[in-house]
Amino acid sequence: MPAEDRACPGVICREALNSKNAVFGLKEKRESRMGKLRTSILFSSLLLSALLAVLATPPAVHAQTVDFTMTPASKSLTVSRDSSVSTTIFFESVGGFSGQVALTDSIAPTKTHIPSVVVDPTLVFVCGPCLSIVAPTSTLTVVAAKNAMKGIYSVMVTGTSGALSHSITIQVTVTG
């Protein structure tokens, strides 16, 4: 005789035992579902916490050099005697640079009757955070007189702002 029958003889007792097992089975299923739900809620909570932690972390700050660039529209120019030629020099902010850039020019080799060089303006304001419709520029003009020596010259334009300094070189050819 099974143990259940010894503990509870009779049909009524067996039905009670079966209904108790049925209720216990439902309770197990309910607890199992609640466990899965608790696990799901815990997992979702951890995922949300991790996402919030990532979103709350400020972005890494990369050290960015504050500087400016100078770029000539043309790296070589040709000019005839008794005439002139010009090119534009463009300036751009790097890393939010804002400041005045003082320009100086020189020409080499230095001989007698060399072309003259003019940079205008000699002071350019470069502004990184400013919204400017027109980029800051300066114009380099090379003038070759009637008696200018034919040949190839190097014109250097240097831009300086505080400790920052950059130079560009433009080749100038004077023809007959």
C-alpha cells in the first residue's frame, strides 16, 4: 500500500491529497513565474543602471591644441617685369583659437633690383568660436619693377600670435 494511502485511507482523503498537490503544483508554478519575473526585473534594473551610469559619465576630454593655420591660395606665382601679381592667404582656427595674427614678409635671395612684397592687412583676427561668413584672409602682392632681376625668388610670410608662429613659402618667378 502506498504511503499516501496509509496516511490517509479512503477516497475522500485521497482527493484531498490530490487537491493539495494540485494547489501545491499551482503554487510552484506561480513561484516559478514570480522568480522569472523577479529575475527579469532585476536584470532590467541592472541594465538600466548600467545605461544611466554610461549616460551620466562625462565624455573624455582630449587635450586639443589651440592654434591657427595659414594656407596660400597659390604656392607659386609668375610675374612679368613692370607688373604685379597677388594671391590670397587663408587663416583658420584650430582647437578654438581666437586672436590676432601679425604678418611679416621677406624675400630671398636679396639682390639689387628684387621684386617688392606687400602683405595687406598685416594684422588678421582669427576667431574659432565666432560664426563668420567670410574667412579671415590677407593678400600677398608681389610687384616687379621694370628693372627687376629675372629669376626665381622665395617669399616667406610669417604669422605670429603670442608664442604661436607659422610660416608659408611662395615661389615667385620674375620673367622678361
